[in-house]
Amino acid sequence: MTAGGTGHAEESGGGLRTALAGLTTRGRSFLAAGVAAGVCAYVLGQSDLLRVGLLLAVLPLLCATVLYRTRYRVTGSRRLSPARVPAGSEARVHLRMDNVSRLPTGLLMLQDRVPYVLGPRPRFVLDRMEAGGHREVSYRVRSDLRGRYPLGPLQLRLTDPFGLCELTRSFSTYDTLTVIPRVEPLPPVRLSGEAKGYGDGRQRSLALAGEDDVIPRGYRHGDDLRRVHWRLTARYGELMVRREEQPQRARCTVLLDTRGIAYAGAGPDAAFEWAVSGAASTLVHMLERGFSVRLLTDTGTSVPGESADGFAGATQESADAAGLMMDTLAVVDHSDGAGLSRAYDALRGGSEGLLIAFLGDLDEEQATVLARMRRRSGGALAFLLESDAWVRQPSGVPGPPDGNGERRLRMLREAGWTAVKVPRGADLADLWRQADRQRTSAAATGSPMGGGS
């Protein structure tokens, strides 16, 4: 992404006051020494000392005036590679300065403003640029925290050859670096409710989107002749085919619990950050498998621009869809809500296919709401993060197990969820396989979906 940052540097102020404010320590020392020498020359009647004092006092003032009146026509641009980076990974920022005037520049000091979480402010010294010339520099940024971070504006510090005065001129534009959650590759296990059917040829899964489509349509090139409806062909005078063999696309809704009261702790290793990363990994995985994917939070909101059926996977637009959802998860934060009822209301429109939830602490009321959610889906998988299991004691020993958490886990399983407890620092791929084993065990024993351990 090549962005912003292109334009002329703007002066930070105006008038003699701005020029004098740019005097360095050396320049102020020269000025003070010149004034002191002038006073001594007047008291002692030494004309030679007066000439030295005038030289010392006038030189920094002259440098400040000349530097202030200097009009460099310099443009700058910034390029992020990449503009969207996972948390904990590095991005490189490329800066380019162009001298668009007919005169060469002097020594330039370049500084880019970056948030402190990305690292120290980068500073560069650019040597003399000839007319029409350019200089390129780059630096790296890294953040362990999700978010959208502004980069810029660029600042140019102009200095005179004697180092007596420095002036700062800034560009007006900036770019944005998006730090998205970490995405972990997941194994291709078969979860309940995810099968894709093809009409009468295969058994339809409850995760399939839409109703059975039996309305005939006109024949199209490539249609199977076995699907020709001869009676309607005779009636309409053209080839008509049945549409019930049309493949259906499976749906998947990823529910992210963002309630502030459901999580304890903060920082990149907190339970909430694990849940956000897990949701991101699941969204990407299901898109790659061809699902129509929808992201939902406890507030009932979804990704801006998302259709009623979610984003379609295995299409040319799936990469853009993943980017939109990653951008949403990059800035998601704790909500002030106390329950999951608004998320349940958002699921009332019809079958949501496979439902995968990342949940914090639950009370009995929220466990009941989740049990009702299970009835709206073809399959349901829950990852339950208990705050007590994630918050360590001062000695570094994990806190005691929470009996209420075990009861909530059992309630979800009895309601038909494939429920998995998430210990501190767990690997999502391992939990993904554990969920598949749990589902297989439940199907073998004939217990409710997700039952067993």
C-alpha cells in the first residue's frame, strides 16, 4: 500500500519568534557570549572585544534568519509492507523524500511519529539532495497488541552548517498500520453440521443455507441432461431442468463473547486476546473450506458490509472478506453488556448452520441462553475460557479450579453443545482436534451432541 505523506512540508510557526525558538544550545551560547563580550567591551573600552562580541551575537541570528527563509520544496511518501500485520510480527515502513525544486538541499534530519507501542521514533540524517533527486530510508515496527495505529506525520528538521539553529517542518498526512489478531492454522477435521449436500444425491446437513429449491428453470449449457424435466419441457416448448440438485453452501457463525465482566486480566496473553485470536483463526479456516461465514458478537453486531448470509468462502472475494473481518477484530474491545440475549436475537432469523462460540465466564442465565441458541443451529461448538484458570497468583501458580465453570460446561454439553474447556496458553489446533474426538465419542455412544469428555 502506497499512501499519504506526499506533499510539501509545513512550517511550524511564523515570524522572528519561530526562528529564535529554533536556536540550539550552541546557538544560545554564542548569543549569550556575544552579549557578554559586548557589555565587557563597553565597560572596558575595548573596541576589538566589541567586534568579537558582535560576531558571536550576529552569527546565530544570521543563521536563524537564513534558515527560516529557506524554502525547500520537498515531498515525502510512506509505504507500509504489509499494511495489515498479525500481532507479534514486524512490518517495514519505507520513506521516500524527493527534492522537487531546482536548488539542492542542505543537511536534513527526518523523523517519523509512531505510537510508543510500535517502538521508538525513527530518526534519519539525509545528506545533500541534488535538484530532482531523492532519498529512501526504512524502519521496522512491531506490536504485540491489536489495534489501528497512526504513522506520521513526517517531520523535517533543518539545520545550518554551524549547528546553531534547527527548525522543524511537518507534513500534514499520515498512514494507518492495522495490527490484526494472530491466526493459527487449524486441522481439517469434520465438525457436526458442516457437511455440504447436493440435492437428492447426498444427505443434507442442517448447516445448509436456504430452502429446497424445486422451481424449474431454463436449460443452461453444461447442465446434466438427467435433470431435464420433460413434462415442463413439453409445456413450455423449451428445455427445462430441475433445480433441486443445485449445490447448497454451508453456513458458519462465529460468536465472540466480548463482555468485560466475562474476562479478567489484560495484555497480549490475556484470555480475551486468546478468544479474539481463536475467532480470527476459525473465520479464516472456515472461509478456506468454502463456508459462508458470519462474525457475531454478544452485542448482536456483525462486520460492516456483511450480507445476511455472511461472507462467502472459496471465492475471489474471500480474501477481501477475511480482511474486513480481521480489521473488525483488530479493534474489537470489551463491551458493557451483561448477557448474550442480543446475540440470541440476531440468530432468530433462521437456521445459522454451524455455530462456533468463544465464551468467557458464564452464569446460569447465560448458559440457558446458549442452550436456546443451540436449537437455532445445525451444530454447535463452544470454547469456554474461565478467568480463574487464566489469572495467575503472584507466585506464578495457577488459581484453583472453578466448580461453577465445570457446571456450566456440563450444562452446555447436556444442551447439545460440543463444549471444550480452554486452559491457560492452550493451543487452538489441539482443542480443535479434541472437539472432533468429543463429537465422535458422543455420536458413538448416542448421547446428546457434544456430550462426553
